[in-house]
Amino acid sequence: MFDRDPIPGAIRAAVSFVGGIAAPVRNPLKKAIVGLAGRVAPQSTERVVLWLASIKSNHASAETPLMDIFDAVLIPVLYLAAVKVGNRLMRDRKPFSMKTFGMLHNLFSMALSLYLSVAIFYEAFWVHRHSLIGGNAVDESPSGARLAELFWVFYFSKLPEFNDTLIMVLKKSTRQITFLHTYHHASMILICWMGCWVAPGGDCLFNCLVNSFVHVIMYGYYFFSMVGVKQVSFIRPYITRLQIAQFSSILVREMCTLLSYALGRPTGFPIGIVVAETAYNLSMLALFLTFYRAAYTSKLSTGTKKDE
């Protein structure tokens, strides 16, 4: 079904093209920062470089677009800075009408999430027979390259989602730009890079699948609402519930994996990734539960907030 899938190659080419445009600024900046780190803390810098090389998956390469750790750190920093600067620039300006751009963004995000949902389910859980309850090691052989490729596309999908924030900034919907919103968008870049670098497959693909499925519903709801399909209005309160269910289901699997390791029955999936993702998903679950209580169980809710 996906033997000749052109989508990952097309996305990689597009990212490489944009990267080439940014290279005159990005490359000197990287050289300066890495050089400074090497002068200030040469031993620590060398240890970090060696450590990154030691945990790298066979499918990972710093030459692949977005896979240099410098980019994985720079992108969230630029995102947070852009939100800060954007809000200041819009302070004394009239809000823009973002309906057309918003419709296109939501349609693209829905389509990409649908592609990822189908492709990951087919490749991981049909072709490679992964277990939905966990215990799936990363396939470091050439046969796992397709799974790593889909993980990279999932990682890429977090970039166009920054448009959620862009729309809010230009519409001056500053109340929607909460800590949850910015933390989620910025941190997902680092989390996805970590997965792509260390474990692009195995149990991580369940997380990608569930997140993509939830985003099909979420972006689908926003798209059809913007084009005037009132029949989808009933979905709104369920979006945050789905996201809570998403993090809960992921945490249950991760807790089972940790328990398996504690009982001396390792699953083959990197324990460091499990610990890091468990901590991250606990933080996300706590933030979404707080958001849900404030937005849907409080009488003060205005019903105008956009979910993550």
C-alpha cells in the first residue's frame, strides 16, 4: 500500500529547500555557539557530543533535515521569542482576519494527521505486527527504516502546528496563548527529536498514532466549523477529553513498561526514553486536566478558547 509513498520524500525536499534559504544565517550562528561552548567548557562539550553519538539510532543522521540537535533547540527558542515579539507588535494594531489562512492550515493539518494515522497503523501494527499494549522494541535493521521515516514525518508535522499560535497572535487572541499552549508546541519539537534520534520506532509509534488520530478530529472540527458546518459543534467539548484520554493511555503503557523493567523483564525499548516520556506525559496530563476544569466545569468559561 505504501511501498512507493512519495509524501516523506516530498516533505524532506521542502524542508531542505527552506533550510537552504535559512543556511546563511543558521550556519554561522551554529558555528559561533558551538565554538563558544567549546572554548568555555571544552570537556563538557566533548562529552555531550560523544554521548549523543552513543545513543543514536541506526536510522538517525544529523544530515537529515531537522535532525541536528542545534535545530531541535533553536526552533523552540525562536518560536517562544516570536510569540513574545509578535504579541508586542500587535499590541497597538488591529487584529487580522485569518479565516482563509486558518481554513487552509486546518485542512492541511487534518490531512497530514490522517495520512500519519493510516500509514503508522498500517506499517507498525499491520505489517510489523506491533502490540497495542506495548513491549515493542525499535527495529534497528533496514526493515525498520520505513517506521523511522514515518516517525520523522510525525516530527515534521509539529512545525506547521506553530500556525495555531501565529493565527492567535495575528487575531490578537492573547487569552488563548496560555502556558499550556506554548509549552506544548515548543516542547513537542524536543520530544520528537529525541524519539527520532534514539528510538524512531517501537513503542513510540503508538504515541504518534494516538496523537495523529486526535489531531484528525481536532483539526477536522476547526476546519468544518470555519466553513460553516454547524453539525460538528457537538464535538468541541470532546476534543480536550480525547486529549486527556490520549495522555492517559500513553501513560498506562509507559507505566507497564517501567514495571516490566523493574521486575527484570526488559522490553528492549530504551528505558531512558520511557522515563523521559513518562515525565513529559505526566506534565501534559496535569496541564490538560487543569485546562479542562477551567474551560468546561467552571461557569466562568466563555466557550471561546481553542484547544491545543
